[in-house]
Amino acid sequence: MKTNQFKKLKMHTLLSLLTIFIGIALLTFMVIVENEPGAIPLALILVGTGWYFFTRSKIRSLQS
């Protein structure tokens, strides 16, 4: 049972990192094109970071 849960948490980790990288890429694009950051890329970065740390804490609690 723990291995299935561990696989799900690893997938959440990858998805959260993907969200962060998409946010960074979109933020870079918007700064280059429009000379100002937008709210959506910043929200993607913040949500992805929070999601990553939450998943990381779940993985640590599962390993203990």
C-alpha cells in the first residue's frame, strides 16, 4: 500500500515542478514581451512551490 502512495506522491512532485517551470517560462516571456510580470505566472510559481513543499512533507512523513 505504501508503494502505491509513494508513486502518487512522486507524480505530484513532478507535476508541481512542472508547474513551477511553466510559471518561470511564462514570467520570462511576459517580462521580455510586455516589460512587466503578470499575475498568472506569479500565481503558478507560488502554487507550484507550495504544492512541492506540501508533497515533500508528505513523503517525509510516509518514510518515517
